[in-house]
Amino acid sequence: MSRKTTILTLIVLVGLAGACAKQEQASPAEEAWSGLVEARNGLETAEEKTSLAEDYLAEFPDTEHSGSMAGVVVHYRGHEMEDPQGAYLVVASALEHIEDPEQRFAVGMEILSLSDSVDVPLELAQVANSLGAERPLTYSEHQQVFETAIDLEEWMVADEHALAAMEMATPETYRADYPDREFTDEDIAERVQRRRATALAYDGWALYNMGDTELAFSRFAAADEVGSVSYLGVPNTPLYTFWGRAALGEGDFDSAVELLGAEAAFGNDGSGAEIFLREAYAAKNGDEEGYDEFLWATRSELATTVDDFSLLDYAGNQISMADVSTGKVTLLAFWFPT
Amino acid sequence: MELPRLQPLYEQYKDQGFEIIAIDAKRDTERATKFIEEKGLTYTMLENAEEDEEIVGSIFKVRSFPSSFLIDRDGKVMYFHLGFEAGDEVHLEEEILGLL
């Protein structure tokens, strides 16, 4: 090989290597994404958090992150900043550019979650069906649809997806949803039980509103029998709220007070149940007199006692709960740093 | 972020017998210590234990964060709250006052 050819070959090789390197470089959208991930760690206010997501969506509306960015905008601008209309405009304009059915579903569901305060021109059933035409929905997607359907009072959609979710509440499906994680059989059983109880409770409430009272109450009883309960002994689904409201609707005030009482004290969404408990209490007793005392008594009666435990503090000292809280009122807060 | 919103409640009521114990479920020591220092949090902060004895999932069955439990002077759980949105501290304060 002549010297000239060698040099030429080298140039070509270097050029090729350069071209390859260029191809491996991240796309502008990916680069912007890494920048965003870096930047969001230092952010404090809702304004800062939403504007980062909004800028990203404006420049790159159609990426694998569209759904999660839409979620950030809906949460911070829509809820924390109480500007649902503004959040809607941002996310709806991103949706116009999104082709991927997965992301269309994710963003569509975020938009629908604003329906209680914004006039949203999307149909829940259509959003669900367009992803459903591509592939079967997962349990979590069915759950997202039936929960939203209950919020929107679209009872038939809720019923359809709760039934589909019920079918999918199996150990096999659960494992398939988390292929990279290992679970003990006990873990799986508990999570499947919870999925089943959730679907049954929501379906009961959808059926009750569709006028099928008998089937609705049998769903509630079935959910109760599955018995997925929290540490505090009440279902970790809104079962007692739905069941209690249905009992209230049927004029069974004793059951309504009992079910809603447990939920208002310790439920996932106790404050949601409390309005109906107050109503049931007044219906049962003629007026609201003594309601506050009744609520405290209910709590005291149902309350569980915490077993002591001990953990390390950040200086490495073993601290027990009793050390800190004996004889005191204590707020135990579970969190993780983000 | 929710934990700093608890600091004023702690300062206001600790002399009347109110305590806060915050448990970091993730055991992200580096982030947690930085956060605690930056925000000037002075109540009890603990780390969740290793898998076998972990408190968060096995004892309290907490699956969503932040979750909080308000415990009375006799050690009974009198209130449970999921999430922590702006304004929640007002309701929480009422609950604390009811127990103090």
C-alpha cells in the first residue's frame, strides 16, 4: 500500500469512526431529557417543576416521556398551583403531536383527570379503546380507567374495566407486570388479593349507580370477604365508602354509619368519607347533635395500638419508638427523599 | 416537599408533648441527610431497616408515600393520612390539637 493510499484509508477510517460516534450520540430530545433529570433535583417550587416539564413538552411533545411530563404539569400546575385550565392547554397541545398509542393513552388519561374543573373534549372510552386496539390493557391501566370512570360517573365504562381487571387479578398476571422483580408467594398473594378487592369494590359502586342494587351489594360483600385490609384494619380500597354510600342511598342508616365510620377514621381517603358519614349520622339520629363525640368514640373503639420498633438514626444510634413517644402525641411520617 | 411543612407544627407543639418521627423508607442516606440539613428539620429522623426487618412494608403495610399516622398518648393510632398536599397541615393541626 502506497503512503498516499494509507493516508487516504486513514482519513476514510477516521471519517467513518466520526460518523459512527455521531450516530451513537444522544438525540436532542434525549440530551434535553438528561439535562432535565439533572436540573429537577434542585427544584423546589411547583412553578419551577412545571415549567421544566412544560418547556420539554413544548419542544419535544412526542417522546417516551410525554405521559410522565403531562403528569407533572397536571399535578403541579393543575393541582398545586390551582390552574387546571392552564395545565389542560399545555397538555392538550402536546397531545396533538403525539402518535405513539402508549403515550396517547397516558397523556389522554392525564387530560381526563382534569375533567372535574375543565371542559375536556375527550371520551374516556375512546382513549381506553384506542390503546386496547393495539394490545390488551394491563391491570393497572384497567384500574386507571375504572377509577377515572367513577370520578366521571361513567358507570358502564367503570363496570366494563373493573370486570376486565377482576379477570386479571391473578398471580401470573402480577408476575408478568414486574418481570424484573422477585416476589415471595406470600407477597404475591397479598397483592393479588388487593387487586381483586379493589376491582370488586369499584364494580359494586358502578353497578349500584347503574341500578343493579342486588349485584352491587354482592360485589361489596365479596370485596369484604377477599379482605385486603390495611394495618389499621379497614380495607385499603374505598370499599367502605362505596358500600356505606350505597347503604345510605337504600335508607339503611345503621349500616351506613358503621361502614362510613370506619372509613372516616382510618380510610385511605377518610376526609372523603366524612361528608357522607355526617349525612348518615344525621339521617339516623334526626340531627347532627353529638356528631363530633361520636366520631372520636368510633376512632377510639377501632384504633389499633402500635407495637414498638427500633431503627437507626443518621448518626447511627439505635432509637426505639418508645424512647421518643412514650406518653406523647406522635406523628409517624413515612417518606422518601426525592 | 412535605416534611418541611411539619417543622412549624413540631416547634409549636413540642412543649405540650408532641413528637414527630419521620422514617425514610428508601434508606437513601446521602439524599436524606442533605435534605434534612438544608431544610433545618429538627425532629426525629430514622432510616427504614434492612429487608428482613423492614418496618414500613411489613409492620405498617405502607405502600404509598408520604403516609402518616397520628398516635395518641396511649400508643393508639387515631388518624391516618395518605399524601401531603398544600393545606393538609391545617387539618393535621386540628387532629393534633384534639389529641394533646
